[in-house]
Amino acid sequence: MRKHLILAVVIAATMPAAMADSFQAMARVLTVAPYMQTISVPQQVCTTSSAPPTTGGVPGVGSVIGGIAGALLGSQVGQGNGRIAAAAVGAATGALAGQSMQQDAPQQPVQSCQTVYRTSQQADGYQVTYTYAGRQFTTVLPYDPGQSVQVTVQVHPAP
């Protein structure tokens, strides 16, 4: 019984070798072409434009601030009705000055950026068509094999 068990183990261990075999052979190359892959590359594109100075987003702020400042300064001059008149003249003058200052303020640069994707072709090996044993095969290799390519042939018994 023990001999049969040892024999069975030996047979089982040698069966895969008997069932399949492989060897190296040379195949004739028919065509070789660069294998191109389309890739998408992100790129940031920025533009700069001029914008008016920010004043809280309210147009005419310069006139209002100038008018208030002019009225306060004008009210400090004179007495009675003269004080009221001076305040009115100060308010008008301040409003015109504030408006002029707001319009003459330097423009501020504003930058806006966005990501755009550009596609390009990139070589990623070689597409090789070859023939072996009367059959044609195509594969991608990291190198140009030339006129022949080495292949591994595996032989299995038919079921």
C-alpha cells in the first residue's frame, strides 16, 4: 500500500510536465508601427483685466463721502445763515471732488484662471504584427523587434 502511495505521488508530480511543454521560437515580423496613445493634459490658463477700484460695489460713493466731508467742513465756517450756506457750498464742492477722485482712481488688475484640457498623442511602444506556424498575431511591445521576434510556444495535448 505504501508503494502505491509513493508511486501515485511521483506520477502526480510529473503529470504537469507531461501535460504541457513550452519552448522558444522565432516568428517573422510583418509590420511594426508606433503605438500612439491619446492623453489629456491639464493646463491652467489665466487672464488679467483691469477693474475699477472697489468701493463696496455702490456707484457714487465718492460723491456721497465727499459731500458729507464738505458739509462738515463748511459748517465750521461762519455763523447763522452763513454757516448753512457754507455747509451747502462745502457739500457741493466735496461731492464734485469725491466724484472726480473716484473716477480718477487707478484701475486694479483682476486675474481669473481656469483649467483647460489639451489632448496630445504620445508614443507608447510598438504595435507588432507577426506570423508563426501559418497564423498571424498582433501585440504591443515596448521596443521595435526588427525583422523577427522571439515567441514562447506552449504545447498542450488536445482534450
